[in-house]
Amino acid sequence: MKTTLRSDDLSCPTCVSNIESNLNQKKGVTKANVHFSTGRIEVEHDPDEISGDELIEAVRQSGYEAKVSQF
């Protein structure tokens, strides 16, 4: 499953690295890509292992806010 999140808090390339690293370490996440210029966070994951709310919490643990987006 692919879930798209959005964050308006991204202010530097380090933000991208921090969020991607944290998400990619979560059980059930196959791949996470953060697009700095748009604030788009695309996460491929197993919904039985990790939910959208848990993905948002993982972004928050990185120090940034996020919400599910339909872009």
C-alpha cells in the first residue's frame, strides 16, 4: 500500500533525511521518499504492520508535523 503524507514544516535537506531515516526503520515500511520542495512524503508500507496514524507519529518523532494527503 502507498500512503501519501504532507508536511509544511520542511525547511532544509536535513529534514528530508531525518524523516526518511525514521520512517524506513519502522516495521512494515518498505520505502519512504520525502520531496523537500512540495512537502510530499510517500510511504510504501504493509497496512497490517503500520497504519497511517503510526506513519504520522513517526514523522512527529522526527520533529515535524504531517497529515495524510490526497495531493
